[in-house]
Amino acid sequence: MDIEFQKPEEIKAFQEERLHEALLYLADHSPYYQRMFRSYGIDVNKIRYLEDLVKIPFTEKKDLQLFNDDFLCCPKDKVIDYITTSGTLGDPVTFCCTEKDLQRLAFNEKKSFECAGLRPGNILQLMTTIDKRFMAGLAYFLGIREMGASIIRVGNGIPELQWDTIQRIKPDTIMCVPSFILKLIQYAEEHNIDYRNSSIRRIIGIGEGLREQDFSLNLLGRRIKEKWDVDLFATYSSTEMGATFSECQYGCGGHVHPELIIVEIIGDDDLPVADGQPGEIVVTTLGVEGMPLLRFRTGDIAAKITDRCQCGRYSYRLTPLVGRKNNMIKFKGTTLYPPAINDVLDNTDYVTGYVIEVSTNDAGTDNVKVKLSLRPDAPADAVKQLKDSFRSRIRVAPDIEVLPAEEIQRINFPAKSRKPIKFIDLRKK
């Protein structure tokens, strides 16, 4: 039986057995962790329970950047695929995947797609890149292939091509960045495409949130749902985890796969917080052959939900992300994260593109400026309306600068970027 449907104590015992295997593998094969274990006097045979993980130091992004090669646990001739992270927090980091790792990716995505209701016979239109050293697109392809469903690799952007594909092949599922759905809807409305009666029945969102902390749809999610009454599923993933957590049909958090990963939620004191409390997501990968990670700090903030889901799974879930720890903003006495600003902008019809810039002002505190482009038919008082929306939603209003659409597009999509750049941190570190 699927471990996710087993009782919590059985899941815990299962994960502790897999953790022991992972620690022995690192002790035998990882130059980086061998050095760590020696430096801190860690005997991996004494790490027997999940609670013992606190005895092990964290692995951070800077460690991956400084000692990238030392994380590789196999000869290079076993590497099948080279991947890099997007470099959000610095220079890109290379990840090496063996055949076993690619099989693990396929299994992970198969489980996540099944959680979102896909089965053999479904057709998924993939609106994200599968090249440019990007793990996610490849993982989605492998997962659909493993499941026995069908996939159409269209890539990102180009609403005209997306709609031509939908009308020709009639997929039932779209997978893309949620804010792009609004562009698809806008294109359909401008070109008299009856999108509400198209073949699409399900949208799986990646890279952006669709829900609030209480699991209700956020502004972006509500806007999509009001326009296009399809089933919405949010996901959470990262290259470092080599895993994706998808919502099930009840939309109450992303289901964690116990076979593939251990998740801790850590507070400001670097200790685990109580279940249901937000903190930083820390992951330990299970079953990775090429570059496994132990207690890796993701920088993402969420909470762990441990009660049984209505779908029958006992495995814990993660709430929608609050934001990234490094991206936290203190603005005019209010603490906020970029997704709260994104939500207002993504829900505004006449905003065609934007970027959020955070800098340090003369007083040494955070300053927030939103650079954006507007539709030609935007209201004359568009900036005032936006500031009012910000105040009603997040209590404070950032500075707003209106720029030509082409300039915003250049900022969003620099030459080497695989994802749109919507947040730029200029603060003094």
C-alpha cells in the first residue's frame, strides 16, 4: 500500500529507516558530508530518529556554491543529466542526476500528478521550458511518461501558439505559471476564442501561489476561477529537493512524499517549530544517488499540517508559501513578502507587466518600488487605484513608476533567465 496512506507512526518509522540508509550513503560517498561529520564528530549510526536531525548542522546555498563538486557522490561517468538552479540567491549551482535520480524524478512527478487527479489517458499541455538546464520541465515530462498519460511540450509564453495547440490536440490539463493564465484568457477574449468551453478542465500551477494560508484562493486564484471555472491545483518544488508537492482535489496543502524527502520546519532559533506554525523549510533528500542533501535550508517559509487529509493520506502537507526568508521586507512598520505584492498586481486588469525593487533608503530601512507597464486603456487614475488596492490588501502602498511595456519585458526576461524576474533585491547586505 502507498506509504502516504499509512498511519503517522508507520510513516515515521519508514522515514527513519530511509534516513539511516541516506546517512550511511553520505558517510561512504560524499566528500562534503564526510568532512562535516569529521569536523563535528558526528557518528551517523547514532542518528536513529527524526528528532536526532537537530544534532547535524544545516547545509546552505552558499555551501553548494563554494563546494559544488564535493557534493557529488558518484563517478562523473554515471551522470546522465546536468542541471543548474536558477541562481536566485547567487551564481547558479550545478546538480548532477544519474539514471537512478531520473527514475526517482519520474516517480515523484507521477505521484504528484496522481495527487492532482491525472490518470493514463489524460493529456497535459506543458507551458514551461524543458531545456536551458532546467530540472522542472524534464521532471514533468518524465512523470507524465511514467504515468502513461500524454504530454504536449509547447514551452512558455506565446498565447497564440498555446491556443492553437489546445484547439488542435484538445488537452484536458494545463501546467504553467498561474499569472500566465490571465494572459491566455485575455488573448482568448480579444480573439473570440470560447475558452470556457474548451477542452481544458484542470490547471496545475507552478512557481506562484494560488491560495492563502487558510487554503482559500488568493486574489490571483479567485480571478482565474471567476473567469475560467476549471479545477486549480498549486504545487511547490525546487531543484535542490528533487521533489514536487501537489495539492489533491481538496486543496488543503501540498502533499509531501515520505519515500523521497524529510521536511523540517525551523524557527528563528534554528529549532523545529510546533506543527501548524510557520518557519523555514529544511529538507533531507532520500534515495538520491548523484547529489543528495542533508538538512538543506530552502529559505522558503511555510507550515506543516499533520492531520489526515480528506483524501485519506496521512502524510503531512505544507501550507502555501508565505515567502522566502531572505526576501522578507520591513516597510513602513509592516512585515511582508513579495507574494503579497504580486497578488495585488496579478489581480489588476490593466497592469501588463511589473517588477518589484527593494532597496535601502537613507534611514537604513527598506524601500519598495514597483515598476510596471499599463494597458493603453488603463484608467487615468490607475496609480491611485493601485495604491488604494495595496493599502486595503497589505496596509501599505509602495512607490509606483510607470514604464513602457518593452522596458518591463527586458527586466522580466534577461538573456539567460529561464523564469520571469519579478523581484530584485538591491538592499545592502
